[in-house]
Amino acid sequence: MFYREAGDFKTSYREDSQTFPIKFDRWRFWAVLALAYGVVPIFINDYWANAVFVPFLIYSIAAIGLNILVGYAGQVSLGTGGFMAVGAYACYKLMTAFPEVSIFVHVLLAGGVTAAVGVLFGLPSLRIKGFYLAVATLAAQFFLVWLFNKVPWFYNYSASGQITAPSRQVIGFFVTGAQTTAVSKYLFCLVMLTIVAVLARNLTRGTVGRKWMAIRDMDIAAEIIGVNPLTTKMTAFMVSSFFIGIAGALFFAVYLGAAEVGEAFGIQKSFLILFMVIIGGLGSIFGSFAGAAFLVLLPVLLKNVLVGSLGWPTDLAAHIELMIVGGLIVVFLIAEPHGLAQLWRLTKEKLRLWPFPH
Amino acid sequence: MKMKFTALVAAGMVAAAPAMADLVIPNLSYRTGPYAAGGTPYADGFNDYFTLLNERDGGIGGEKVQVPECETAYNTEKGVECYEATKGNGALVYNPLSTGITYQLIPKVSADHISLYTPGYGRTSAANGKVFEWVFNYPANYWDGASVAITYLLEQNGGSLEGKKIALVYHNSAYGKEPIRTLTDLAKKHGFELTEIPVDHPGQEQKSQWLQIRREKPDYVLMWGWGVMNQVAVQEAANIKFPMENFIGIWWSGSENDVVPAGDGANGYKSLAMHGTGMDYPVYTDMKKYVLDAGKASGAGDQVGSVLYSRGMYAAMVIAEAARKAQEIAGTPAINATQMRDGFENLEITEARMVELGLPNFGQPFAATCADHGGPGAAMVQQWDATTKKWTLVTGFIAPDMEVLDPLVAEDSAAYAKEAGITERCN
């Protein structure tokens, strides 16, 4: 009834090719932004920021980054944890070396450093693909973690090998360090996520994204119609690593405040983010959000319900929680192999016809 | 999707918030994952001691103690979540039993003004109370442990380690890396050669590390291990027939769970101990009466009297004594986190007090001051007897070499103070 193209006339090419062709979607988009920027900051407290929103926002950035590589360009990567570590350590080195520069710039620069490293480790993708590429990126994961453990320069020769984020401000508000308020933490990550999501959405709709998808769908055919595999694959690795680097920098500097490479950026992180992308939906920006929400919020929710409301012992709850999350992943993938994003797509199709399905 | 989850989380949260009252001492524990073997007995001991106080004395100074438990799985992200989830309920002190989580919490507790108590683990330089106002790690820390182990080896070798080779097998994390700086300095002082052998998390695979040890034939092996890594290391050492009496673990590598799986092979393995072990203390009479036999034991109740259970109980005992001191200073039983800190800073545990508590000759006496949050740092050496399945203490308390440690603590805490912009207190 209200969710339809009919009656929504476009009078210019610009309007015709906008991100949300349906009016209801546009309203919804602005409503979500208004809610995220206007309402949530009023009610947020330390617990909501640190246990729910900030990890959700940061994992969303990482999932969008990986989705570009795996979902749009079809290059399987298991190096996400390693690339996040590059972002985190680049951010740390920049923060300590140039304390007067804004942390906002440092986070973007950390993304840039990660992009360079990502391109370097993306080079094998020109020769190998599929599982073989996955193994090559796995090597990146292990190599990077080893490197940050081995070379003391990266952690400024601290006794424990830990990196700790010093206090830094953006326009007068602390966003890293202990004095940071929940609101500034949340808003900083939200701004980053908005930039990343808008950028990713528009990249994937344009020439660059179409080239990625062409390579994903059939690389030989793409090459024949004039898509350069070198630049296409390299841009995919570059953009993906840039986003993942930003996520890594925020993860360390804003969320955790201190990190240890093996623990925070180990192979589990690579898998976690890959699962987010798969469960959310390959090749979908919304899917990245949905996957991140599923894997970040569900465990917190289950923990609160099982331990908090039902009063179960913590160890039992922790085990049951793993089983429930694992079970739900299996159920979702059987019910909808294309991820949560496909459910959303189906809902939209149904909404178009509602309330007269025939 | 997101909205729906948020709504559900909200529902869960509202139901989760416990009533505000009593003395709240959260127990950030881990009973799952590769470190559960260490985390479970510790959490049980910690809980049981407070249950004992509640049941026998009606709490501390008439105030009941609440110990909300939160599972961290030794994971820093979950640790942060647990901290945020529990701090709003008037938490007085945190004891996360994880060096990684401790590093994370140090800036947070300093901003939120809640004490952090990390006996025998955490950031060593937090012993310097001039810089770390809210962190306490008495009675001993990692650098003390490293120095005690070397002092013990010096005694064994007639006062000289010249030309000896000592290998350090360590968990490749903040925890395992802590003693390296001290051992390097001690190596310079005593002329031994130090080989560093890292083992990555979780440490189930150590073949190459022990192959290296077999090849290089060090005279002694020290170990900074935790969780499943300990059991594997002891087993591997037995496999390569390394003389077990020359293999010394830190106090976190010296529980029953670490040596039992290796069977007879583990016989003679040594570890440091910062307190006594076993059920031969008078406190267990009450513990049996009020907690165990009453069916109020934490967890499965099968860990009572083990090394790590004793350590959890010890930590709980120190916290309870600090709370008592805080009540005394504040003049009210309902203390807040700031008053709790004063209790920690003015805490003095004497042997007489330990006897009163039913723990004679259990731990070392110590007294904290504004500048000293680290205690004397002495430790004993215990040895495993595989036939009787018992740890036997082979030395008394050995004091660490403060001549080496003091400058290191001063240097590291000064570096932190500079990074975090802290000016020294207590002057």
C-alpha cells in the first residue's frame, strides 16, 4: 500500500538512480539516522555503549569491509583479524608519535596503512582463487600477528607487549582513554560507520562495484568484456582493508582501550567477521549490519536473559549460549542460505503487494 | 532485525539489574574455555569465602556481601562487558584474574574510582602506589616471582649461576611477557644465559618449543603458563625426559590440574607458591559446617582445598579484611568504593590476624602504604609428589631481590604516568 514505486515520479536521471528509489525506504533511512544521532545519545549509558552499541558499530564497519571483498568481489579472505591488527597498531603508533594530530585523522590514516598492507597481501589473488586464496590470506593473518608480537617497535617497547590508547580528543571531547563518555564514544564510532556505509553503498552501485561483481560472477568473462582483473582485485582489497583498518583502529582505541595482538586480533576474529558476512548476507550492506547485530547482540542478550533473569550458573549459561547461537546459525542458513539480507529482500517484495497479494 | 534485538536486550537488561544494597564485590570469573581449569577453582574459593562470612558472621561488619558472578572466558571483550554490567550496582572492587583484562581495566577503574585488586598477577608496576592510586597487587607480583625463582636457583647452586643456561617458556601474551624484563636484568647481574621460548594461545601445541629445549639443553626451565598450556608443558617435559626438579613454574603453573594429567612423569616438578595449600587449616572447620555441608558451595564443590581454590579464598580474605579496615576508617559499615580504597591502602595483615581468621602460616604478613601497593613479594617453592598426589613445600618464604626490582618498577610506572599524564601522589 505505502511501500511501492507507483506514484513516486522521478523527473531527472539523478533522482532515477538514487540509492533508495522507494519513498518509504528514504523515510526509513532518515528515521534510522535520526534515531541513531538524535535519540540514542540521550539515553545511552556506559553499559549500553561498551557492551552493545560500540562493538556493534565497529563490527559493522569490519563486516562492510569484508563484505566488499568476499560478497562483492568474490575473494575469500581469512586475514581480517590480521588487517584489523594493522589498523590498531598503525593507529597506536600514529597516536603516540603525533599526539597533536586529531584522532579522527589518525583513524583514517590507520585505514590507509591497512589498505596498503591489504593490497600487498592481495597480490596472490591475481594468481590463485577460492580456497587457495583463503589459505594465502590465512598466512597474512598468522604473519601479521607474529610480527606485532615479535617486533617491540610496534608496541613501543612496553614490558608486556600490550598497547594502551592514550587519551585523545575530537573537537574538545575525549574519544579515547578513560575520561571518554559513553556518548562521545558512541557518536565517534557512529560518524565513522555512517561515512563508511555511505561510501561503500555508493562504491558498490557505481562502476567500481560493477567491476567487482563482474569479477566475482565469472572472472574470465569479465576480463573479456574489458574489466581489468589487476586493478579490480586490487581496488577490492584496498577498499576492504581500508574499512577493516578503520574498524581495527576503533576497536583498539575507542572500544578496548588496550589490546594484545594474539588475543584481540587472532584467527577467531577473522572467522567471527566472516560469519557475520555470511549470516548477514553476501553482497549486501544491510546484511553486514544484520550479521554484526546477530553475532554481537545475541550473545549479550542471551547472557542477560539466562544469567540475569533466569539466574542460571554462569558456566552453564556460557555453554548454552554457544549452543543456541550455533544452533541459530545452522537454522538460519538452512532456512535462508542467502542470509538475513535475503529475508529483508523477501519482506520488501511482500510489502510491495501488501495488502492485496493477488 | 536490529530494533527487535535491541528491544529484547532492553527487556533482558531491566530484568538483570539486581537490587542495590549490601557490599557488592563482583567476581569476574571464567569457567569455560581453555583457561577454565584455572578459573573454576579460583572462582569457587572466592565465592565460598564470602558465603562463609555471610552465613557465619552475617557478612562483614553486619553488612551482607553480594558476589555477582560474570563469565569472561579469559576474553578481554567479555571482561569489558562484565565490568560495565556490574559497576553500576555499587561494585567496590574488581579481581578479574586475567592480566589482559587488568590492563584494560586500569584506566577505567581510575576514572570510575573503583579499586582493582590483582594478587599475584596484573601489571607489576602497579605496586607503585604513587602512580597507580586505584590498583593493588600485594602480596606478590610477577617480577617478585621471577626474582624469587632465580634466588632459589642461586641457593641451589651455591650462590652462583655463572654460565648456566635458563630457558623461559611463556604464554605469548601480556601475562607471559611480564617477567622477561626482570629476568634479562637478573641474567646480566648473575651471568646466566636466558632463552625466551614463547607459546601461543591457548598452548595445546608445544612440540617445537620442547624440541628446542631438548636441543639446547638448558640447565633450568622456568614457566609462565596458564590454563591448558601448563598441562601440556608438564607432559612434554616428561616426554623429553627433562629433569623435572629443574623445571620451575610460576604460582599460576602450580596447581593439581597442571600436573595430574602427566601422571608419574610429573613427579618432582616444582612451582612457586605464595600461600599454603590443603585442608589442614582451622578455617575449613567452619567452611565445612556453614558452606560445604550446608550445600551452599560454589560450583561443583569438588575443588575445595586445591591450590587455586586456596588462592581464590586468599584473595577473598584480603578483600574482606580491606573492607573491614575501610568500615573502621569510615566509621560506617555501608562503605562506598572510595572508602573501600582507603581500606586497601591502610590494610595490614599480621600473622596474629591470620591465626584469628583460621589461616595460620598460610600467607606472608604485609602492610600497604600510600606508596607501596605491592607488598613484600616473597614466595615459597613447592614440589609435586606424584605418588601421594600432593604438593610439598620445600622452602620457606624467599624474599625477592628488591635491588633489581625497585628501579624496574619505578621506570615502568614512570613511563605509564607520562603516557597517561598522572602526577605522583604521596609526596
